[in-house]
Amino acid sequence: MEKKFYKGGEYLIAEADCNEIFTPEDFTDEQRTIAETTEQFVENEIIPHHDEIEAQNFEHVVEGMRKCGELGLLMMDAPEEEGGLELDKATSMLVGEKIAYSGSFSVAFAAHTGIGTLPLIYYGTPEQKEKYLDKIISGEWCSAYCLTEPGSGSDALGAQASATLSDDGKYYILNGTKQFITNGSFAKLYTVFARVDKQHFTAFLVEREFEGLVVGPEEKKMGIKGSSTTQIILDNCKVPVENVLGTIGKGHKIAFNSLNIGRFKLGAGVTGASKMALVDGIKYANERKQFGRTIGSFGAIQEKIADCTADIFAAESLVYRLAGLLDNKLASIEKGIDNYYEEYLKGIEEYAPECGISKVYCSEVLARTVDEVLQIHGGYGFVSEYPVERYYRDERINRIFEGTNEINRLLIPGMILKKSLKGELPLQAKAMEAFEALMTPSFDEIDDSVPFASEKALLQNLKTMFLILAGSAVQKFMDKLQNEQEILMAAADIAIQIFALESAVLRAEKNYSQTSEAKQQLLLAAVKVCTFRAAEVVESAAKKGAFYVEEGDTLTMILSGVRRFTKYDASGLLQAKRTLAAAALENEKYLF
């Protein structure tokens, strides 16, 4: 069967075939071996030094990065002809997931392999790559990315660092301060953004030893204490003209394309962290006794474990479905063409909405998971003797960096609607069909004997609900919709839940017939729990959106549609949760 190429955002209007998506069950032996290697590295090389790393003895981080280089873990995205492994995104995400078990070290790793390396790979000249890339992918040098400034965070293009050509034309003189720079204290190469002549936003490759680069003190942070976070101060910093990265005035392309992959990689990393936290919670629930029995035997604790398990199942399904979408798209680009990386980055940009969804959904799954695992620990979760106290502090940053979840929520529907305006997605025609469906009673019956039939029917209804809300908002506000942030946030919540739920349902459907009866019951249970929650979230978001956009009879009609299109028969929900919890407690692991 020839693979269908789905466009970014197309999931909102198309019904995907479960056999066309990539799932964790599709990993090859080679991918599983790389994952094992990563786990062993974390266990043998990072965990023994964890306390020293948290105390900011960064020599252990630098040494760990060097060993990552020896294992090939830093070169997965680098081209083969330049000494890299050039592995697919699914493998890269799998490594990102497994490295998350290393805590703060994973922050250094993610910054280095993502935003610290990819701009050089995608935009560097042959001379720049020859000079720097081997040092970066071998772990000889660590890298950092300098975009944020004290006065510009979410407004990245508001950065004011300046670059002025020297009188002899040999250097750009950079001035300004960069804020919250991961790996700041020990990086040897920085990708720095500044405005040439205070106007043209441009990226530069800046070595640590360049005259005028000053590393500020470590920030005193709430969490991820074992990662380096400093200011980078540019005080008449002399950067050779040959170290301009990309084209003068085109730095925004580098910044945004790097962030797309950064958001996607973050989704994988926080999913790994969620699994780690959940296992700690399960083990503690099996050990801790109250009222003469383990707390894991209580329904209140079991429900937490079940909800977290289902959440992580959806997050993991989402991440690897997106990896498959990206890999299919990137594999279609002919190697060796002159504009290969230009086309490659267009391929990544195609799925910018889904990259944002990955970041938001998965980071919020981690937040809920860590919060529940701490609650399972009770008072002991609040003291540093148990690792969950650190998980709780470390988790919080994930909803802030790589673009806050609020910024991503604004971008997701904005990017999807922009595709519609450019004629890439027929959203307008589909919205008209959705309004017709709103005014037409449905007598379709669901065959409950078919696994996941109810969930797939609900998904189609949720997509209809998104189209109704988006169509109403566009009709009312037209090009001013970008200023209606509350409406965009509500639309984003619906779009996010649809992609996550559909990913979980398709994964379960794809693997259902190929697994044991016991695993089938777990898949059915996970999907039921995921679907119930998604329906609840979408109902709330759609109600808000309706009140924000409409009034009078139209509002009444849309609210009626909300009730109809978010209706889900969750019979058996309690048993589904008990099934998940019992299996998790018995096996003391994440089940999927």
C-alpha cells in the first residue's frame, strides 16, 4: 500500500488509517539497541554522579557529553558525509526519551543536540561545518543557543543585541546581553542572534574564546539545578565575518525552524520523564502501608496511577506518530540536491502545528503525572530524601522554555488557519459541512462490537466541533482573529486533544489484533480513559469558545452542538481504570 502524505493540520479534516502511522511497537531491533545503549549510559555514567551534578559540578556534565559523543548519541542528526549518523527522527526522539532519565543532564544534552547543533547543520557553510561540526558531534565542545534577552522572551524577534561591521570589514562587533542560556558556563560554541546595524536580525557562530564574550554567573533556579543557566554578555565581542550563520537579516528563519524541532524533542523528553516518575509512584504505592495495607490497594491511589498511565500512553503515541509524519516527509526529499536543507526545513515547518502540540500536551502530561506521584508519596514527597521532590521542581520549566505553552497555544490554530488561507487545507469548505452537520440530526448507529468504534465516532464529532468554532471565529473576526487570544486558546485546546486522542486510538487499533488478550484489555482500558478525559476537555473549551464568539440563537445552536458532539458513552470507565492500575502495580512499570 502506497503511503499517504498527510499535511500539517490535515488531521483535523481527514480520517487517518491506523496502518499509516508510526507507533512505538514499530521500532526496529537497531532502534531498540540504541535505546538500550542510552539507558545503560545514563545508569552507568550519569546516575552515580547525580548529586555532584545537582551541586553544579559541571565537569561531570562535560565528561558525560564527551562520553555521549563516543557512543554516537550526539551525531544522530548530522549528515553521514560530515561524520554523522543521520538517523531518522523516530530514533532521535527515542534517545531523547531515554536520556530524560538523567534529570538535569538531559537539559544539557537536549540543548546541545537540538538548538545547539541543528542551526549549524541546517545553515552552516562547508567551511563552518568543517571547523566546528566534528567538535560538536564528538562531544569535544559543548554548544549553546543565545536568543532570549532580559527584555525579550516570548517576543524573540524583539531582541536588541546589536552587530556592527568593523572599520576594516573583518569582524562584526556584537553588543548586548543574552538571558537564560542553557550550557552557558561550559559551552565552547554559541549560536548568537543580533541585529546587524540594529535592524537585520542575524545569527552568528561565536566561540567562547572570542574577545568580548563574558559568561555571567549561574542563575539561582527553582529546578533543573544541575544544568548551567547563565547570561552571555557581549561587550564589543569580535566575531569574524565568516562566522555569520545563514544570511544577514534571515536569522528569524534559523530561530523558528530550530524551535520547531526543539519543541518536538521536548515532547519526547518529557514523555520519558513522565514514565520515570510514574514508576517511582507505583513502587512507592506498593511499599507504603497505611491502615494495615499498601496504599496501592486503595482506589484513590489506583485512579491516579491509571490516569497517569493513560495520559502517558497518549503522549507517547502522539510523539511517535509525529516522528513518523516527519520521517515520511523528509525521506521524500532527494539527497544531494543543492537546496536540500532548504527543502528539509520546509518539511519540518509543514508540521509546525503538531510540533507545538507535542510540546504543550506532553509537558502538561508530565506536570499532572509528577503532581500525582508526589501526592502518592504524601509528606515524603515534599522532602528531598525522595527524588519526586526534584521531579516536581524540575518539571515546571518545561511549560516555559521552547516557547511558553500559552505562546504555542496561540500559534497552533494560527498556523493551521494560515494554511487554510493559503489554500493548503480546505478548512473553509469543511467548516461549511460542519455547520450543516450541526443543523442536521444524525441517526448513525455505532457498532459496539468493533473495537474503538465509539472512540473513532467521537473523534469525527470533535473535529466537527473544532471546525464549527473556528469557522464562527473566522467569520466574525476575519483577519483580526489573531488579536482574540482567548478564542485562539480555546480552539488550540480542542486541536491538541484531537491530535493526542486520535494518536492513541490509531496506535491501539493498529496493534490490537497483533497482541495477547491481556494486552488487548489494557489497550481498550487506556483508550477509554484517554477518550473520557479528551471529551471533557473539549466540551469545556468548546463551551468557552462558543460564549466568546457568539450570542443569541446562534450561541444556543452551537451549545446544543457542543452537547451532541462531545457526548461519549464511557460505560466501564471504572473497570478500565482498575484494569490499568492492577497491571501497573503488579508489574511495577509503565505498561506500554
